[in-house]
Amino acid sequence: MKTVAIICFVLALAVVGKFAMDCSAAGQLLMATRLEIPVEVVETDAFGDEVKTTRWEDGLQLGLMDGAGPATGGLVFVGVGLLWLDRRRRRAAAA
């Protein structure tokens, strides 16, 4: 059980790392998951003026409230529960 708990903690850290990388790439705190990533495109029109437009590309940026938070919380909860059960089982076996 201890091994599975450690795996849960490592996966929780991986989810937090993915969330941090996505927030860094977006330049802001992502509260909700994005399934499309905005990309600003600068084009020059026929008159020589620069025109900025936003193009949406397919991608995934993990949000806090509907992605990273529940996943991390669930993994940590399972990990702590497994460690507690393992400790309880070892105490009962020692007695």
C-alpha cells in the first residue's frame, strides 16, 4: 500500500507541474481548463498597417477549478488514506 501511496503523491506533483507550466505559458492563472489556445497573429494589411488578430489553435491548458485542483486533491486524499491504512495494519500486526 505504501508504494501505491507514493505513486499517488508523485502523480499529484505531476498534475501540479503541468498546471504550473500551462499558467506560465498563458501568462495568467487559469481557473478553467482551455481546450483551445489563443495565438495572437500580427499581419500587415494592404495599407501597411499592422493588424493584430487572435487565432485559436487546438490544445489543452489545465485549469485549477475543474482540472488540477480536484485531481491533486483526490490523489493526495487516496495517498494519505493508504498510508494511514498501512500504518494501522502494521500496528495491528505488531501487537
